[in-house]
Amino acid sequence: MYQYNDFDKAFVRERVDQFRAQVERRIDGSLTEDEFKPLRLMNGLYLQLHAYMLRVAIPYGTLNSAQMRQLAMIGDRWDKGYGHFTTRQNIQFNWPKLKDVPDMLDALADVGMHAIQTSGNTIRNVTADHFAGAAADEIADPRPIAELLRQWSTDHPEFQFLPRKFKIAVTGSPNDRAVTKAHDIGLRMVRNDAGEPGFEVIVGGGLGRTPVIGKVIREFLPQADLLPYVEAIVSVYNLLGRRDNKYKARIKITVMENGLETYRDLVEKRFAELRPEFTGVDQEILAEIEAQFAPPAFRETQVDNFEAARLANPAFHAWTDTNLAQHRATGYAIVSISLKAHGATPGDATGDQMRVLADLAERYGHDELRISHEQNVILPHVHKSDLPAIYQILHNHGLATANIGQISDIIACPGMDYCALATARSIPIAQEIATRFDELKLENEIGDLKIKISGCINACGHHHVGHIGILGLDRAGVENYQITLGGDATETAAIGERAGPGFSADEIIPAIERLIHAYLDLRVSEEETFLAAYRRLGAEPFKAALYPDKEKANAA
């Protein structure tokens, strides 16, 4: 993984020192909150409902054990003993004191981390497939490209005050695990007719109050042209994007208002101007970056205990069925560690749990960890002979929940428990759904099902692309939860359709239960997933289950 060079280290330390002076001026009253706000946002510091919140970047979701241990230390020393992993592959500390934030940033810099551009109208943390560099279906590891984009975008003088925030996701696999079609720019590695790798470039995706699936602006872009082409896209947006209305300022609106063809023509023109300016320097930098992402030295030893352990321990067997993915190296597996124990807050990890994860990565995982946009932690390179020992350690620390991809593996934003923008709670709903279906013992029978919950229209919980999406709203001072059906975050991305009127907090769990029982009755086989059944049958039978009162169903 990428290691900071002297320039990186000096740059981050300078930013910490600069922000320390700004914090001191805010505390002594020299700066008002209005004057301080743009300064703190440039350094990832938000003012939430109850306290400040520091959002720390985890570029393309990659960590080593020293960084994870440092996050644990920060949570224990300056927060309440935990951190919250987000759908942007970041970590948030929800309770820091303002006077402590510069010390937190200094501690992050000690291990090559920062909070720069995790907020504000700039290019945010570049996200990537959490199986990058390990997945069997991958064309190539996309993280060197993501790192190149991170270096290019950090403090880019033209793009620090964009019309709105800007998000880029990249994947090296035809199977999209990075939600590329819901980003301002999505980059999917593909091969052309000659077998050469390049990128399908997607623009104008996004969720929020106007959910849009991104459109392909280039079907194949050679890797050597990627950086000038991305700069052309952002440059055109910076000129065309609306600044009169923040709700219409995202690139998705810019593309819709101008039309994809017009936008593409402007990008191609700007690309032609920019391309000669790069003169191959970006490719030289990329080559240096790629050298730091060389695969680890995989063991070529026999796997002699894995199947025996599966036969001997049903709990271990169940965990391997749900929490492992196919690795590109023989004898290895990708391990997804659920941060969704039934009844727990999705995405939260205590300091003790983070240290356990760091220890596992150091001992068994070639010192690599990944954070997924689904708010779980990944050990990307694990030899199968080590899996029984890893499972036992995870089990001893409450981290062995066997539910990856199942109904309790819920994405949920912090909601009204923390966020000043939220209009309803998300966390309690996620906890109640997980607890209820654990009681019913239906998770394995239900199979692959993505529930995503947002506490407001900003959609930080990605509810629009959930197989079942839940959006919490305020209706005359009462929490009300709308359900959407048929969303999809993968390469076949789709925005879910609103099912009908919302449900109160007391009604939402029984409604989900009716919906699931209807699916189990309607599917043609155990192999037919909820999404496949919905696409085959359409919305009506599912709406009928949600709204047994026919008048309500018809009103939808």
C-alpha cells in the first residue's frame, strides 16, 4: 500500500499547524463561528447535533495495522471509545472537543492519515472496490489509479470551491462493488477489442433528493488519458455547475440541464486542450505508485485443516458460507468482518475491536485492512489454513457475526441520533430489523438482501439503491418511514421505486416482515433473490403485502 513520502508528510504537518492556529483563534473569540466554518470544513470538522464530528479519510478504504491501532487510540483518548465507519470508506469520531482536534490530526499524521477534503465543496475521498487487489474477477488493482486521483485532487487550486461536493469511485472489476453509477464520476475498468485495459467513464450519478444513475460519457478511455479526462470533466462542471441553488448544484443536474451530448462535447474540447499539458508526467507518477501496490508474497502451502474445521464446527461453517469471497490466489480467501452484530449500531467499532482487527491483519493478513462502503471491515489476503484461528479470535471479541449480504447486514446513516440534517432516526430501525429477523431465524432462508436506511433526503444511507430502501422523514413532528423497492447498487444499478405511503416507527418493522414473508411465498426457488423476484413480478404483489388495506395500496 502507498506510503507517504517526504512531500506528503510535510504537506499534512503544515495543514495541521495551520488548523491548530485557526482553532486557537476560534477558542479565544478572534474568529466567529461563521468565519471558522469554512476553515474547519476544509479539515473534515463538522458541527453536529451534540458535538463536533471529525471525519477522517481512509483513501480507497485501505489501512494497515498501525493506522487501525492509531484510530483505536484516538477513539479511546479523545472520543468515547469507538469510531463509526461510513459509506464513503471514512471513519467518523462523533464526540471530540474542539481544543483536542489539532492533537487528533497530529496523531493521524504520525501514521500517514488526515482529514483533508472529507468535507466542503471539493473533491472528496476517492473510494474503490473493497476487494481491490484481491478479487478473483478483477482485471487489475484500481487503487494505484485511486491514489493518483487523490494526489492530483488534494489542494488542487482550481477545484477547492466547486459548486458542490464531488465524489469519485473506481473499480477494477466488471462486478461493481464500488457503486460507481451513483457517483459524480464512476470509473469501471474494462478491456477493449484488443484486450487492452482502460476505463468506462460514467458521469452525473448521485443519490440525495434527486437520485440519478450515472451515464456513460466514454465507453473506453485508455489509462494514459485518464487524469486529463477526469480533470476535463471537473473543469467543465466547475464552469457550468449552478451556484444559485445548492440543491441543483451537483453535476447530475448540470448534465441533465445541458444534456449528455452537449456535456460530452465540452469535455472532449477541454480534454484536447489539457492532454498535451500532462506530457506523461502523470504516468511516471503512476508507475511509482504502482510499485507500492505490488501483491504480497502469497504462501504456497497446503490447506489441510479448512474443510475439517468446517465439518467440525457448524458456526464456523455458517460464517465461511457468508463471510468469505473468492481470492485470486490459490489457497487464499477474502474475509469480510461484519460490524453488524444483531442489535449493534451498523458501522461502529470500539477501540478494543479495532486493535483486534489490527492484530489479525498483522499476524494473518499481510498487514492490510479494507473498509467497505457497506460499513464492514475486510481482511483481503488470508490463507485458508488460518481461517479457523481467525474465526475463533473474532468470535471471542463479538466480531464473528455470519451475516454478510443478508437482511441484518444493513447500511444505515447516523440519523437523528447524531446528524443535524436528519429528520428521523436510522440506527434504532436498523437495530430492530436485525434483532427481529434474528429472532425469526429466517436470514439464511432469505439469502441475499440489501436493506439500506437513510435518516433524511440526503441519502447518506444509500436507500435509493437498496433492494429494500427505507427513508426516514418528519411528518408534522412524527417520524415517518417510506419504503422503496428494487434498488440496485451494482453494475445493473437501478433506483428503487417508492412503494406507497410511509409507516410510523411502530409500523415499519411489521411492514418489512410482511414484505419478506410475501417474497418467500412468491419466489420460484430458494435461489431466486428478492431483487430477482421483484424484477420478475413487478411491484404490485409486494405493495399488496405492505398495504393489506386496499385503499392505501390503491392510493400509492
